Amino acid sequence: MRRALTLPVVWLAAGLAAASPGAGQPVAVFPAETSLVNVAVTVEDAQGRPIDGLGARDFVLSEDGRKQRIDLCARMGDPGAGSTTLDVALLVDASDSMLETLRRSQEAAVRFLTSLPNAQELIVVVFDQAQRVERFDRDHPQGLFERLRDVPDGGNTALRDAIVFSLETLGTSNGRSALVLLPDGIDTVSATEPAALEKAVQSTAVTIYPVAYPAAPGGDGPDPREALKGLRRLAEISGGRLFPLANEQALPGVFDEIVADLRAQYVLGFAPDGAGAPGRLRKISVKVPGHRKAVVRHRVGYRLQR
């Protein structure tokens, strides 16, 4: 019988105060101990409906092409599934239009934050070139929006910095988290480069759900189409979904879809062998042989730091 290994997983240095990384500054990491690597997996049929009732024997999980024994299989929405607890951050652009959208969608936002499956830590990060953290209190949900009334309109947009900051702030015992992004514009001033952001995302068990407003190309700034590609990439490498948003009236429905997606997730845990260079990307593949037409979404890989 193989013994579960205790291996360090890369996690970002925790910080709760509003801050903005300095230009050219590397992403800081420190090791956190865990015995299993957790992989959140969504399995849907050809019509996009979740496939229920799967167990460990229904999955084939491989790391770098080598089949792994699945030591944990749990459904995200199952009550009492302590191993699947989740921390969630809602990132909101501090521009006036996005804050007003969230304020006008208070009921939908409260329903979203209170109905998340097995949620442990819930925060809202309001950002422009810096970040401000608001913790969501389930017992006093409207207090969040009372505090948001005092948030001034934002200036420049540092979305990549805000994502890294949120990963730092969310730090949990098992490193599982979800980020819901509500950017109103494109990134203009982030010190974090796209490659560094991607590496940081791969170093956590985060599922990212970008909710993107439409933006027409034009002007002298970055191309909105490239920004949308970047958001789609974050969703793909983390096992999440990109939600293009036609208008703010569609936001409540998008929130409901994200909750449904999280509830449908399975969590698979395995103990890797620990071989290989620290920090390298270990590629993950998950298949469901009994449902060959199923669409399977999960993070594409992870990084261990020793």
C-alpha cells in the first residue's frame, strides 16, 4: 500500500492590507504542507448538463502521462464534505460603472455569496491600481454594500496585480479557491507580467471565472480582444469558465451559473511521487472512460515547491 506523501505546495505570501506590487518585483512564494494534490473537476454531457453519481473508479487521473491512484473523491456540493471547503474572492473593478452594477445587483450578489457550496472564506476585492479587501459577513450581508458606497471611483486598472493579491489573501489550509472577476476595462498598469500571473495561478488550486463586459477595439491603449484572450486563458488553465456579459441585467444569471458550476464539481485528490525539479509544471489529465462524449474541465497542471 502506497503511503501518502507530505509535499510542499507553492502558495503566495499572505497579506491583508491594500497594496500594489512594485515594478519588476518577483512573485513571492512560500511552502505550505499538504498530503494530497486536489483537482477540481467538472464533468458535463454534450448538452452541458453535469453528470452526477461518479466515484473514484469512474475517473482516470494522470500526471505527466503516468496514471495516479485517486485517494480522495468528493462532490463539491455534498453537505459535510470538509475536504472540499472552498474560499472565494469576488474581484470588482473600482470604476464607477462596475461598482454601480454591483450595488444595483445587491440581491443577486448576496444570493451568490451565501449559496456557494461549502464556502469558508468569502471576500470582495475592489481594485484599481491598488486593492481594498471587504470581508463578507453572512449574518449582515447588506453591510458589505453599505461599505461599498464609500469606495471612491477608481483610476488605472491593475487586474493582474489584483488577482495575485487575491490569491495571497485567500490562502487556506489546502489552498483551494475560486476567483470571480468583474473587470470593467483592460489592464493598464499592472507590475505583474502575464507569464508571472499564469505561474501564480498554476501554483494554487484556484478556479477562475472571468465575467467580461464587451469592449470595442479602438483608441491607443491595449487591444480589448487581447485582454479577452487573456481572461479566457486564465479560465482554461484553472478549469473555470469565461462568461461574456452582454449587459448588467445578465449578471444575476451569470452568478447562478457559477454557483451551479461549483456545486457540480468533483474534487479528486492524489499523492504525487515528489520526483522532478521543484517548481516545474506538472501536467494533469482527467478522463471519464464510461462517458466518452463527456466534456471534462480541470486545471491543466500544478507546481510543487520544495
